[in-house]
Amino acid sequence: MTRRSLRVALLFLAVCSAISCSRERRAARPLEPLRGNAVWFSDGIGERDAGIEETLARFHCAAVFLPARRLATGSAGWSGSDLPAPTRPLSRIPVVLVVESSQDPLAGAEEKQGKAFGAALAREIAAALTRAPAFGLVRGVHLDVPFSAATAAAHAAALQEA
């Protein structure tokens, strides 16, 4: 290798190095918001609904809300349980997992229990997300948890804690 070709090779490496170092690492772009109509299957998708995804795709459904966890209030605090997943994961329609409760979990509770409830909500959200592959392409989690004017502040504190 001649001196001239060595200098050209070194110059080429320096330029390539400068170009690669000057590029900033691009952060992952957030997903686009869902646009359009969504369908909420409050009872989930049963075994007999095998063709439901094709039907929803024909109607250009933007998302499907599916129940994933049920939150219950007991004497020992809050506990959650899994709700049935579809017989096969949805592959073409985005899914929003639902954590639901039939009654206000903070009704009659002391105000300071809001933070403890926040930890329970965080556990339920994490538990729902661990089951995401059974549901399909999960785009979010929806909390279907009733509250009243008396418990609204405690729920707000719980959400901040979660």
C-alpha cells in the first residue's frame, strides 16, 4: 500500500467516523393515537366468535377493548383475578386491555388508603400487560373503575401513585 492510498484510507475512516458520531440516536417514536371507532366486548370474545376479527376488520374497527383483569375489594385489601383471553390473539386489530371493578374500591375506605390503592392498581396493570401476548397487539390499558365525588380525590392520588 502506498503512502497516498494509506492517507486516503485514513481520511475515509476519519470522515466515516465523524459522520457516524454526529448522528444523534433517535428515540423510539411513540405510536400514533388510535383513530376511529372502537368496540368494547364487556364479556370478552368467546369460542364461538372465531371470525370476529375479520368482521371487525371489514368495518375498519380502530381498536377492541377486552376485559383482562377484575379488581375486587376484600377484608385484606384489593386483589385481582384474570379474565378469559380470546381463544386466539387478535393479529390485525389493536387491543386495549381493561382492568375492571364492579364497585368503587375506595368506598368507605380511609383517605390515606389512596396510595396503597395506587400500588394495587400498578400491580393490576402490570398483571394485565404480562398477559398481552394472549390478547394480541396491545396498545394500552383502560381502567374501568367506578368512583364517586367522595372518593375522587383518593382515586386521583392512587393514579398518581400507580
